[in-house]
Amino acid sequence: MTERTFSIIKPDATRRNLTGAVNAVIEGAGLRIVAQRRIKLTEAQAKKFYEVHAERPFYGELVSQMTAEPVVVQVLEGPNAVAAYREVMGATNPEQAAEGTIRKQFALSIGENSVHGSDSLENAGIEIAQFFTDDQIVG
Ligand code: ATP
Ligand code: MG
């Protein structure tokens, strides 16, 4: 089934000028970038986005990393896009990520792991709506 998922190219990757390299892996995996914008997340946006992790010990560090420098927010479209992108991203901890995945190739650490991808179709819809209106997504 054709799906849409939400992606963020995180500050560790934008800082190292890797947005094109990450997009090449995304497109190489058959996912289409149907919306994309470079922004600097506000603290309020980052806190809301990662609200589910508010009680975790790394929450403060995560919010400060995500707001330190620009990110690229994206909508990706393709067959089973949610699961397909999670596979292309690789495991949260780059040491456990499979060869060829974005995190294996580019992530610096479990925190600075280069990309975010929605973990369910429901969350994809919620996350996309936080950053894009329907008319900004061109499939
Ligand atoms: P994301 O939600 O960013 O796509 P994920 O779903 O693979 O990543 P989550 O468990 O949702 O992983 O964690 C969200 C983010 O919080 C991770 O991508 C990472 O940046 C950070 N994070 C997770 N676990 C840790 C940890 N143990 N130490 C530091 N940062 C962490
Ligand atoms: Mg997650």
C-alpha cells in the first residue's frame, strides 16, 4: 500500500553537509521526497515532537541537540513507506545498525543518529500535520 511517512534529517547531519547524501539513500531505496523544508526547530516544537520521551533521562539532551542547528523536515512516499523508511534508517544505536543503512553510514552516536522516521502510520499522520499542510505535499 502506498503510504506517507515523516522524516527529519537531524542537526548532526545538516552540520556535516550530509543532506544530499542522506537523500540519495532515501531515493535509492525507492522512497519519493514529496515535501521538504529546512527549518530551525524551536524549543517548543522539539519538546512537543519528542513529548513521548519526556520522562526519559536523555530528553533534555535530545531537545537541545534537535534545536542546536537546522534540520530538514520531509514527507516520504512509497510502498509501505513507514516500515520501508525505518529499515533504511537502521537501528537507533548506529553500532547495531545494518550495513548500508543511513545510521550505519552517517550516525555519530545513539543520540546524534542523523535521521528520524515515524514509527507507525498513525504517528506519521500526526507528525506530518505538525510541519506540513496538505497543499505543501506534492506526490
Ligand atoms: P526517532 O524517533 O528519532 O526516529 P527511534 O524511533 O529509532 O528514533 P526512539 O526510541 O524513538 O528511537 O528515540 C528517539 C530519539 O532519542 C533517538 O533517535 C535518539 O536521537 C534519542 N535517543 C534514544 N535513546 C537514547 C539514549 N539511550 N541516549 C541518548 N539519546 C537517545
Ligand atoms: Mg522514535
